[in-house]
Amino acid sequence: MGSVRALSSRGYEVHEASSGVEALEIFNELDGKVDIVVSDVVMPEMDGPTLLGELRKAQPDIKFIFVSGYAEDAFAKNLPEDAQFGFLPKPFSLKQLATVVKEMLEEA
């Protein structure tokens, strides 16, 4: 996947998951040692908003970026009010992805 290569080439250690359920399993295998999650809103088995909710149970301040072809407000209403997340509308360039990831990681 281009996104994985783009982030890896910039020095990030990237773990790829094909679903929200798999992402949660990887997060648990890594004992929550994850700096940021980039997730599609719509995925098989568990959608992005549900994944964010599950991850916040273990790590309330987890940095999370949604990517979606839908408008942000189409799914944001299903999230807890205090949920912090970035948003990148599809289609996006790999440079845009890398920039959003870097900016979120640099936030205090």
C-alpha cells in the first residue's frame, strides 16, 4: 500500500491492519505502544469510530486520524464529544498524509 511505504520511507514504524478488529489485535500485541493510528472510517468487521472508542478505553489520549471519502461531520456525530482526531478527506496525496501524521505527532 502506498500509504504504508510513504510513512515507512519517512522513518515511521508502520503496522498494517486490514480491519478494525485486526488493528485492535495489533494494538494489544504492541501493549499499546502506538504513537498514532490512521484509519478509514468504513472497514469490515469494526468501523473506524468503533475502533477509536475501543482504543480510547486503553489509551484515552491516543492520536487518531480518520481518512474518508465522506464528509467529516457525517461520522463525527457518532463519536464522543471529547474525542480528539485528525481528518484527511479522500483522495489525498501521500505528502498530505505524511504532513498530517507529522503535525499530529508534534502536538503537545
